Amino acid sequence: MIAFGPVPSRRLGKSLGVNNIPDKVCTYACVYCQIGKTLRMEIERKPFYEPETIFREVREKVEEARERDERIDYITFVPDGEPTLDVNLGREIGLLRGVGVKLAALTNASLIWREDVREDLLKLDFVSLKVDAVSERLWRRIDRPHKSLSLEKILEGMLEFRRGFKGKLVTETMLVDGVDYRDEFEGIADFLAELKPDVAYIAVPTRPPAEEWVGPAKEETINRAFQAFAEKLGEGHVEYLIGYEGNAFAFTGNVEEDLLSITAVHPMREEAVGEFLRKANADWSIVEKLLSEGKLLELEYNGKKFYMRRLKSRERT
């Protein structure tokens, strides 16, 4: 299922997701990834789905949502991997312009040193770049990049992209417990001061991560990062991304299909599933059926139950 949602997004309001990368092809193997372990580490761009297929599926979802008076603020490339690995990304953006909704992408920025990737991203209205670290030590510890990637080239690519981008640019820095950040926050803050994002988000894992040892950073660590970023950017340009985004998941027709398409990319808390089922005039037996069929997983994280579509990347070894 390529199109999913609309789902509540802490950055984008109500976002209709585009899953343009199969589970789980990525340039990184981040320890905190909610999708699970990376199955194929790649850095070469290639086609995955036909652009016309993506356009058709997204347009249908938009039409279904509009029929039910569901608001869509953005159509967002937020797949089961790194969206810029899709060599057809620019073509897909061009087609989706015709839908009449603003376009966004959440990228780890690992390929932004490539001119063709920057050209594709320049066509968007909103871009989120990952800046988890500016030191090799932490970058390799947290993001676990493909061995051929260069952090220096990635950071330079972000600055080059910023010079030409006219839309809204935000960054996201994910903080996890059990990591010695030392003076990393000052280094990230210096880089962000040069990048000048509209908002620098500080995030913690809020859904079950790829590695079981990963937990959200402690309040003291989060505050230290905030103070370092705010000193360089100003408090108005730094925000926390640590709360729960809410339960306003959209129902567009088929309960099972909607539930599986959303939870393939966006794990849902127990109360969110309950609210979604009420909106669809359905009951919990659908969840029990999907669990018994092995299509859905029940996981616990930070004392909360989450429901996620069973994908190979999420299977614990």
C-alpha cells in the first residue's frame, strides 16, 4: 500500500503519507528506527514503483478523504526507507502537484550531497532533514550509515540545499538514552546556526525502536540540547518533538486495509486504534483477527501498547 492516512503529524498537521520505498531499504540503520532493522543498505538511487502508480493511489486516497471531509495539509514522502533512494522522486513530485495539496518529504539527508537529489527536494514545499550528529563518533553510533557515506559531504550538501530552497526547512535531532553526547550539542548548534532552519526539532523515540536497548533521552539531556540550540538559533526556532501526536487517524473506506497501511509506516497506540475503529463503526475484533492472522503485531514501549503491521524488518532475531 503506497498511500496511507491522513495521519496526525506533529510537524505537518494532517498528512497523507506516500510510501515510495519498500520495507526496509535505507542508507542508514538507525538504532531508534520505528520501522525496524534495515534489510537492504543501499546508496544507489533506483526505481521502485511506477510514478503513475504512486500518483493514482495518492489521488484516490485524497478523493476518498475529501468525500469524508478529512482535512489534508500535506502529501508527505515518508516511506519504509529513505525516500531519496527513489530515482523517480522528482517525476512523482511533478505528478502530485496536480492534486492541489502542498508536498513534503522527511529525509535523513544522507544523499543530499548529490545534485540530482537536491534538485528533486527543491521542488517541495516542506523538507525535514535529519541532523542527529556532526561528529563521526556519534553519527556512526546512532545512525549506523552505509560504509560509503561521508558525513562531511552530507553536511556540505545540506548547506548547499539550503541556499536554493524556498520552502519551509526543518531539522530533526533524535536523542536517545545511553549515549555519551559530550559536547555534541554545541557542535550541532554551530552547524544549525549556519544552516538556518525555520525550526530545529529535538525529538526522542516515541514508538518501539529497532534496537531494544534504545530509550528516550533523559529530561536533563533534552534540556541541554535545547539550551545549546536556542543560544545559537533563538528560542523561537527550537521546538520539542517529544509528545504524542494524537489519535486523529483518518478512515477512508476499508477498515482492515486502512489499519494495515497506516501501521506499516506509523505505529499506532492502543487508544489511537480504538478511536480509529469507533470512527469506522468497527470493533476490536478486527484487531484480534489481524493479530491471529499474523498481519499485525502488538508491542509495548514505555508502558504503552502499540500496534504495528508485521514487516520483515520488525521481526526480532
